Amino acid sequence: MNSFNIGLSYDVNLSQLSGASQNNGGFEISLKYISLPKKDLVQDSFSNWLRKSF
């Protein structure tokens, strides 16, 4: 089963580069797609062969 996840986080700035970031953090939005692999076809074929052979 494939699925999407959406996340929201806050990035705290701990860097010494305060000139670039002005010591500000920021919100971050993430989108994650999870694709689960299909059954292993080689394993299924071997299992079927074993069942038929014995």
C-alpha cells in the first residue's frame, strides 16, 4: 500500500553564522511518499515450485 505523509516542523537556528540568518529559524513543510515493494516474485515462484514438487 502506497501512502503520502505531510509534515510541519520548525528549524531552530543554532549556527554561528548570525549575519546570514539573523538568528532566525524557520518553518519547514515536508511531503513524503512511501512506496512499498511488491512481493518478491522470485521467492513466490520458488515457493510455488516447492509446493508442487513435494
